[in-house]
Amino acid sequence: MNGLQAAVQAAEDAAVAVRTYVPGYPITDLAQALACQISVNEKVALEIALGASATGLRSLVVVKQVGMNILADPLVISATHGIGSGLVVLVGDDLGPRGSQAEMDSRFYGPLSELPLLDPRSPGLLHAALLEGYTLSEWLRIPVIVRVTSRLLAAGERYLPSRPLPVTGQRFEMDNWELTAKGRHQRHHDRIMAFAQEASESSPLNHVEIIGSIGIIASGFPASLAQGLGVSLLAPGYSYPLPDRLLRRFIDGHRLILVAEEPEPFLESMLSANPKIRGKLTGHLPRGELERSDIIRALEKLDGRPDKMPQTYQSAAERGYQGVCPECPFRAIFSALAKVDVPVAGDAGCSIRATRPPFSSADVVYGLGSSAGVASGFAGKGIALMGDFALAHSGLAGLINAVWQRRDLLAVVLKNDVAAMTGFQEAPDLSAVLEALLPTRFLDLPAYEEEVEAAIREELARRGPSVLVACGRCTKRVDGRQK
């Protein structure tokens, strides 16, 4: 059984009734195996789960690391607002990153949101962490975050027996409104997080091995890499709140401690005041994803100063740049945009593949759904290039703002009715919304590049905001799936 299968079994054991997600690496396959329902963005996905929880249904939200930025608003509020039945946010960190614009460490959302965050090291403990997450969520009436990585989801484990978790059906308690926001925050610290602290100290997810005077404190999957190296090992089940007493005893009992974690020095930064601590901040371990060889090499240099490793920066050529597909119906759009001398804000999606030669169509790409807002800030009239899923995700808000403030921009929407970069999930058709909102022109693809360029130039000559909807069908798509 791998980590993906362990998560699916845990959701069944916990009788999770409502399951939402937004696709992206490394959680798309996991979310589909969990039979999650897609949402237009992560904020909406969490809000659906909060509504389900408030009315007595256990819920699960599955997102990738950058999606945590989108759902942060309701997540932070939910900590002191309270919930009903258990709610778990299962977040997948893209280390590398392999399919994201940024490498992030979701563990920072534990202290930011003031919610428990569990960081299991193996598939078996992922199953246990999800069940503990629902138990803790219902005990404390708060959401719980569980973090995974692609290697944890792929890792193998022996067969895990089913452990059904009885359903409580508990609902949101209205007496929460007897306290002010300040009062709820005071109670959250004095009671709820105090209980969470005790849960982290006594959790069966914690793992301790004592061997000699050197120790490793490892979080998540690196704890599996650190086993069997002939030194002591502490793998806390919680990254937040940390089991402080357990950590203190472990550190006090050893001469030197290596903190093995990825991608950022999250635990190490909290422990770095102790002179025994070594890790990424001291140069003993590299930033980002770790290998077992990195830990072995760090242990060999633990007593001294580590050798300064030469910095190498991964290039697109070295990685193996995936450009625009040869049969892509939108190639004429990318070629035409490269010939139009105005700034172009791209969007995370297929258009990001056209940022490099031979097209170099987009100048900046700040995130999914960002192009309309970014183009609204250009010094002169520019173009917002987005896919139809990006439009639904959060791009529509930027267009509404452009209409409201009479921003001078052209939005080019690549309409293929799917989220093509993440698995060909269906995208909502917002054509009628666009037509009601601002001047909208449709262009069927494939078309000659000259025709496409002329359409773009004509729309750029129009004053104020407008939309050019380029309609095409991805050649890799077959009945909503990839060939």
C-alpha cells in the first residue's frame, strides 16, 4: 500500500462525506482517487468544507502548497470561529518544484493560522495522522492540517488494516457568538491550543530511537531517510504545535543534533538558539529536497564546519523544458502576441510554456488568475492572457475590477473548456458572464496567424477593457482526459 492508498483508506475509515479539491501537482491523482469534487479555487473549496462541517458532515479539502495562499483567509478565521464535525486540510508540497511556480513549505501555515499541523513520515502514519486529525478536529472544534509530499504519496508500506472512526455528527455551536473576536482568540490560546500542545506531546505519531550521543530530529518524509544510520532519531508527528517537552529531553540527552527537514529550516529556526543544533541554517544540509546521502554527509561533518558547496542554479534547458505542444491550436495566439509591442501578463497554465523562445509571448506570470489584475497596473495598455480555468479560479475578479475602474486592457482567454495542465478537469463556461460584463469577441481556432494578429490589434485599438475569447480544443484531450 502506498501513501495515496493509505489516504484513501483513511477517508473511508473516517466516513468523510464532503471532499473538495483544486488540481495541481502533487495532489491531482490523490484527489481523484479520493473522489473529491473540483472547486473553482481553494478558498471556495474550504468554504464548502466549512459549511459541511457546520451542519454535521466530516469534510476534506485537498490542495497543493500554493493553494494554501488562496484559502488562508477562511482558514485563519476558522481557528477561532469554530466548526462542527471534523475538517482536515490535506496539503501536498511540491518539492523541487516539479509542477509549480514556487517552492513552499506548508508547515509555516501551522503557526500562521494557529492550527495543528501533522507531518507524517510514512504511508502508515499518514493513515494514522488523518484519523488523529479528525479526532482532534472534533475534540477542539477547529480544522487540522495534514502535510504530504510526492515521495510520501509514492512510498510503499505493508497492508494497513481498516480502523473505522465513529461519526459524531456534531454541529457548530452558536454559543461561540457569546464571545467577542478578542475573547475567542484568548480562549483559543488558553484552552484550545493548550490541549493541542498536550496532544502533540502524547501522540502515537511521535517516534523516538536512542543510540549514542548524536541525534537527528526529522520532520515528515526525511524521518524515513534518517532511519538506520546508527544515531538517535526523534520524528515528531506534529510540526505545530511542537512537542516541546519531548524535544527538550531529546536535545538535552545528546551532544549534537542534526535537524533534517524539507524544504525550509522550519523546525531548525525554532531550535537554533541551542548551540547543539545543526542543519540547513548552519550549512550542514542543503536547502530544498533531501536525500539520504545528504544526511549521511552532514553527520560526517557535524563536529566541524561543513564544506561550502558550489551554488548551481537549475536551468530550463537542464531540467528539460516542455514548450508549447506542436499541435496546440493556440500556437497562433502565442505567435501573434510576440509580434504585438505591448506588455503581456500571462497566467499559470499552458500559457506559461510560451514565456520562452520560440514564442516569448508573456512577459510576467505571477500566479493562477493574476493576469487581469497585473495587466491593470501596466503603465500603458497591455494584455492579460489567461486560460478559462484561470478565469474561473480568480481571474474574473480582476476583470470586474478593470470594468469598475475603467482600466485600459485586453483580456485574451484561451477557452478549451478544461484545466489542461492539471489533468483535463472540466472548466466552467463563463462566456455569458463575460458578454454581460464587458465587450467580448470570439475567435475560433485553429486560424491563420495573420487573422489572429489582426483581431488582437483591433481589440487593442478599442478604449477601455475588452475580451478576446480564443476557442480551441486541446489535441491531447479525449473526452475530458489526456491521451
